[in-house]
Amino acid sequence: MTLIDIGAAGDIEPRWKQISKILNYVGFEPDARSRVNTISRAKECKEYIIHPIAIWSYKGSLPIRLAKKSEVSSYFPINKDFVAKFPDSNRFEQTSIEDIPCDTLDNLCITGPSFIKLDIQGGELAAILGAQATMSECLGFELEVEFTDLYVGQPIFGQISKHLKQYGFELYDFTNLCRWERDSLSGLGQIVFGDALFLRTPEGVLSANPNNQTLSSYLGILVLYNRFDLITYIGKNLKNDQELQYRNFILAASKFRKDFDRVNLLIRGINAFFKILKPTFKLHLLN
């Protein structure tokens, strides 16, 4: 599978690291401070490349407001009034503005994009607008979305969700939700941002008469994100020749789903126990 990682600071996401040996990884990280830490990844993947440019809605130059903490640098100015309400707000402090080269995904013509991960501090919609052709081949997105104006003028969750839906991607889950308290960053408090999972529906994938490469990639994504109900649906609606090819995979996924359900039951039991002790308490992080 080919994973496009826009905003490639940090390590490869753990779920994708599980299949690194068969992964074609295409990353984009314009901030040299963050890019230094990505070099060691190359030996982990089947194919690996990091581009030192930004992905945007046009080709040219983009002024980036570099922040004290490199991972929160953005094209958009920080909403100082909002972040000042919470601890450690100085990490957003702007140190300089740097013009960096930018381009669109469509201009780069990446072969066989399976999935796109986006984390570019408010610039997600701009990157999507420059990826109309790429999106037609893509099977899913995981992108950071804000629920409030963390940056001034940035598109927030509703705008991004509406745009992706127009191109056949449905919201399936939030893989992470980040909440801030006024006196702590403990995981509770006001919801500020999260990571949203958008996928093509199984009906949409099957109606396009997918080849084995597309179908294998889609099923692989569903496993990585624990979408076992969608795998079951695919298994029940495959044509005869593909049903035979994927039978063992579907059976293995069904067995794994039972194990996963047992773990989920345990988590729900732990949450229920804590709610008995303190009804207002929620284990957001455990969820």
C-alpha cells in the first residue's frame, strides 16, 4: 500500500508501522527541525521518501509561521486569545516567518495512493483542494481537525467533513480526541482537536468493480482501523471469483474480531466500574 503522510514530523503512526515492510511511504515535511528525525525511517519501509516541501492548493511559495514548538507551526496565525486560556501556551509562540516551497498532490502524480494522513495545523483543506485527481484513487483519510479556531481563519471540522463527503468519503470515527483543561492538559476539559477517519463506503468500493490491488488495500486499511463490520459486509458481497481468493482473509478477520470484541468488553467493564465509584468520571484516554 502507498501511504501519503502530509506533515510527517514524528514517527510513522503505530498502526501503519505494523505493515511497514509492504508500505510505500511518501512523506512531506517542510520544517527542517522536524525532518531531521525522519531519516531513520527509510530502512523500515518497502519504499520511502520524504519531500522537503509543503502540500497546498497551489504551486509556489508559502509563508509559514514557525513556532517555538516545530510541530505547531502553521500558515495561519495562532489564536492567541484562545491558547492563552490553557497551560503551556508559549509553545505556540511565533519565532519567525519563513517562505517555503509548496506544491499540490495532483502535480506530483504519486502512483497508486491508498491512504492520506494529514496533520498540518489548519492547512488540511488547502491540501485537499489541490488533490482532486489524487482523491479519486484514494480509499481513505486520517486527518487532524479542529473544533474551534485554534488558528485564525482556519477551516474547522464541519467544513472539511462537508468537502470530503462530496467526494465519496464518509466520517467513520475519531481515532483521537484532545481536550484541554484551563489548568491542565490531562485529557479532560474542552474538546479542541482530534484525528478523524474518513473512508470510502464498502458499497462504493464494490460498485466500482475493484481489482485485487484496490480490494486488498481497502481490506488492509479496514484491518488497521478495526472496521470489522465493513470487512464482514465485503465478505458477504464479493463476487464468486474474489470470494474464493479472499475467503481465508475474511475468516481470519472474523476470528480476530471476536478477540477484539473481548478486549472492548473489558474496557467497557472498567469504565462502568469507575462510573459506579464516580458517576461524572469518564476514562477518555482509555476509550
